[in-house]
Amino acid sequence: MTTPGSDQKGPLARAGLGNRAGDDRPPSPPPWRVEGAPEGGRGPDQPKRRPAWQRFGWMLLVLLALNWIISSFLLAPEPRTPVSYTFFLTQVDAKNVADITSTADTIEGTFSKKAAYTPVGEKKAEQVDRFTTQRPSFADDDLFAKLQANGVPVNANPPDAPRPIWQQVLLGFGPTLLLVGLLIWFLRRAAAGAGGGIGGFGKSRAKLYQPEGGPRTTFADVAGIEEVEQEVTEIVDFLREPEKYRKLGAQIPHGVLLSGPPGTGKTLLARAVAGEAKVPFFSMSASEFIEMIVGVGASRVRDLFEQAKKVAPSIIFIDELDAIGRARGGAQSLGGNDEREQTLNQILTEMDGFTGSEGVVVLAATNRPEILDQALLRPGRFDRRVTVSPPDLSGRRKILEVHTRGVPVGPDVDLQALASATPGMVGADLKNLVNEAALLAARRAHATVVTADFTDALEKIVLGTVRGIMLTPEEKERTAFHESGHALLGMLTPGADPVRKISIIPRGQALGVTFQSPSADRYGYSAKYLRGRIIGALGGRAAEEVVYGDMTTGAESDLDQVSNIARQMVGRWGMSEAIGPVTVLPPPGSESPFGLDGVAPATKELIDAEVRKIVDECYEEALALLRGHRDQLSALAHRLLESETLDEEDAYAAAGISRDAAPGALARGEVPGIPPAPGLPPEDPAAPADVAPREATGASKNGAAE
């Protein structure tokens, strides 16, 4: 209990942080931050700090003084060695004196070459070139005559005279003033440039698109992903009319993650959201946060969110989020102080700080959502995950309509047919197709872009650029039979994709190409369809064996495709009775470099055996089909030798197969609204749609090594 008048000590005094008895110094501030403390963190009893300009002035004076002292030492003349007058006369007689200057009895000069001189009382001689000596007052040696006789010039100016005043000032203060001036200019430029120089390392480099900054991207510029547009329409509506949702207690999602293959329009969709909402749009790639200096990424994240909150409502778009959002604690992590992890932690902190009233929405895009850190994906950060898939037939047509708005398209161009010929292509591919067609039309001096331009552009993209090499007649014939084998099996195999074009013109790394594409988009692949793909891919090698009884290296790319499909069938899709309905192989691109996949060696041997079994069965079927249709193979090969390139109608006519009655004309019941082809067995349930849509476009290439 404390009695009146007793010495009452507060908690700071009892903790040893207050002033001691008799100490008149102001109390030291506590080492923690107190909510509600005066701005600047300084109590009323704390002494004021000197203004910044005063501290800078004192620092400048100290630097100028140091500069003057250092320059005085550096500019001081080299000291002269005192020598005896007798030694000086000896050097004059030896004609080793270059010049002298005399002031009263003091003589200073320079020897022509260094002379060894031993001072009085010393045992060790030293080499002397600059000297000084005193002429005795009693000397009567006619020194001037001796100097003239030995050719020694006598100077009138003092040898160690100081430099002119302007040089002393320039060297004494100039370096410091120059460095200080450069520093001030550099700092002011960094502050004005908002990102340049040392002061800008921690500044965000996001590009800001203002609503009034010019034409904005809207949903009218986005096509083929209508279902995704519906997912983000709520964000646009909330940013326009937030009270409509707040009065019902609804909150806008803090973050929306757009995931999907490259080129599907994730970035375009994010810009369209900002354009429709008419709000500022901050766009930045995740890799731009990372720098060599630790802590810069986290600083840029803070700066980006601060800028977005100042102009709220706004949208932040982070592209390629997986560059910094990779799961922590993996093999590529360098520990808790890793720069990437610090940046990720700061993003998590900033998104946690959203209360829903800031009006800032974070959109992010990635091609690999499976590797993202789970802390990013939890509700409260990225509340909504939207998958942007490749467009279907209708979507491709709409995308082509968007990209041909500013292109003079000829009346013969059928965008529906062009969309049907481009299964698996995404928005970026279709934009590139339109641009390549326009370039070809300009090169050919066309007034409009016609169908031939689109067809040639599609061939260039899918099949490769034509190579200017000449094949020998024997090699050209073998290539024709190779490609005819691919094409004929594509026409004869039930459920195979229709043959669209055959060419023996060398393109890219291939000497010939057979192009097949499905009649409709496929989202599931049956075992019979995949076996048909393998049979068609082995058609070139089988044709060479049937016709020549020998094989070449031309089937290299075909064998790669065959091995990949068969291995996926066995190890991932459960299409092998020996392995069963289990997945024992990782997805392509996710293999462990050290073989740590948890698969037993015996299982791997069984996988190899099953893959070999499937390929051997398909190869025997390919040989049997070609031997049974030997005349059609020869007819197609000779027709190909004459024309070098055959389109769909010419190819089927040359093989003597009706296009409508070909087994591969229908997708075996997979085309909506069209029944299966007569006589075909019912299709097995579709396998998981893990085959990339681009694989549905088959292009068998005769890539003989050269």
C-alpha cells in the first residue's frame, strides 16, 4: 500500500527505464510503439532533432575540410634530401647536376641521375635525386664559374613554388562538390522518376491504365469464353454499384485466380474487367517483384497496394503468379529468408488486410495452379478460382470475328470452316493466324485477305515453313509412300480423325507432313480412338516395310508420338489390364529428376512391357491394313508424287475411298446430334480428358535425320 507523500514510481521507473534520482536528463522513450501516440513518435519532453538541411550542411563542411586536407597532402612537393656541400661539389665536377635554384646560401636542385649519398653518422647509403644544401659563407670556390663550366643551369624561380590559387581551390573543394551535386541530382531524379536509381528499388513497377487514358478493353473484345465472363461480371457490377451488394451484407471477392493454358485470354479478360468497371488498372508480372537485393520484392508489393488503395476502387492484376506463389518449403526454396518467400509473405499479408471496403480487387493469372501455395488459395485471399479453357468451335468462330474486325476479309472466306479446321487453337493462336494471313496477302499484293491466304497461313503455323531443299527422286518417292501410309490408315481406321492434307514438300524439320484433325471438338478419348492414333502414326514406318522391306530414320517423330500415347494409356489412364485402373506415372512435365516417383521397379518393367505390347499390336494391324490395300497405297503415293500436295478431297479421291463412307468420317458418336457410323461397335466410355486439346490435331511428320 502506498501512503501519501511516499515515493511513487510508475511502471517505467520500476522497469529501470525511467530517470535515476538526481538525473535531469529527459526520459528515454520506450522501445515499443504505442497506439494513439503523437504523430512522429516523439513525446512533448523529447528534444527536437536538428532540421535535415542543418545536418546536411554540417556534413558538407566536414567533407570539404577532409577534401582540403587530403588534397594538401597529395599536392605537396616531394621532400628534398639534405646533402653536404662537399658532396654537391663532387656531383658538379662529375656533371651529374641537372639544375639548381639558389636563395641566399641555400641551394636546391636535381641530380641528372640518382647518386648514392651516406649522411654523416649513418652507415647505409641512400639514393638521392632531389637535394638541398647550404653553401658556407667562407667558401671561396668561384661556384658560379664552376657551374657554368659544367653546363648546370641556374633557375631564377623557386623550384617548390605552390600551385596557383585556382588550382588549389579546384582540387581542394571540387571533388566533394561534384560528388555531392551528383548525389543530389541522382536522388531527385529517383524521386521524380518513381522507380529509377537506388531510391526506386522498392517502388512498384506496375503499369497503370486510367479510365480516361484512352480506348479501354471491354467484354466486346473478349470472345469464346462467355462462361468465364459470367464469373467476373459480379466484380464489374460491384465496382460500379457497391451499395447494391453492401446493403445485403455481401462482400466482393478479395481475389480472383484465372488459370488455364497459355494464350487463352486470361490477361485480356482481366483488362476487360477493368475496362467495363471504368476503374484504374494496375498490371504487373510476378517476376518483376523479384530483384537481386533481398527485401525489394516485399517493398514493391507494399507500394503497389498503397497506390491501388489511393485510387480505389481499382484492380490489381498479377500475371504469372506461380513465379512467386510457388508452394513454400519445396526443393527450390532457400529457407525463410529467401527473397521469393518474403515477397509471397507480403502478398499474403496485404490481402489479409482487406476488409472488403477498400474497393481493391486482385486478379491473378497462372498456367500452373497446382504448384501454388495453399495459403494463397484459401478463402479470404483468392476467394474465387476461374478456369479459362480453350474455346470450342463456336468460341473459335467468335474469336476469329473479333480479330478480323480491322482486316479486309474476302467474300470467299468462311470463318465457320476456318474455325472447324483449327481445333485445339486458343485465342493467341487464332490472332496469330489472322496476322499471318494478312502478311501473306500483303506480300502477294492482294486487296483483301482471301481463303488461300488463311489456308497457307494455317499450313505454315501447323505444318511449318517450307524449306528450300531438293530431294533425290528415290528419297522423294520413299517420302511419298511414307506419308501415303499415314494418310491411308487415317482413311481406313474406324474413328480416326479425317485426313485434311498430305504434302511431301519439306517443312520445318520434316520431309513430309500428313495433317489430320477431328470433325468436332473432343473432350474425352477412348482406348479405341487412341489405338487408332497409334496405328495412323505407325503408318509411315509400316508403308516403308511393305514397299521396300526396309526402314529409315523418317519415323523418328512418329515413334515419339506413339511412345507417349501408349505410355499415357498404360500408366495414367488405366487402359491396360495388367496395370489396372490406377495411375502410376506423373503427368508430363512433373517427373522427378531423381526418379523419386514412388513407383516400384517391377511396376516400371510391367509398364514397359505393356507399352511394347500395345505398340506391337497396333503395328501388326497397320501392316495388315496396308498389305490388304496395297493398290490404294501405290495409287495415293503416285498421285502425291505428281502434285506434291493433296487437299482433303484430292487425297480421298486418289485413294479411291469415298469421303462420306470412310470409317473416319464420323467421330464414332462423339459428334452431338449425329449417330455412330453403321456397323461400328459401341464406343467405350471416354478416358479422362488429360490429353491436351492440341493433341487432337494430328500431324504425322516424316522427320528424317539429315
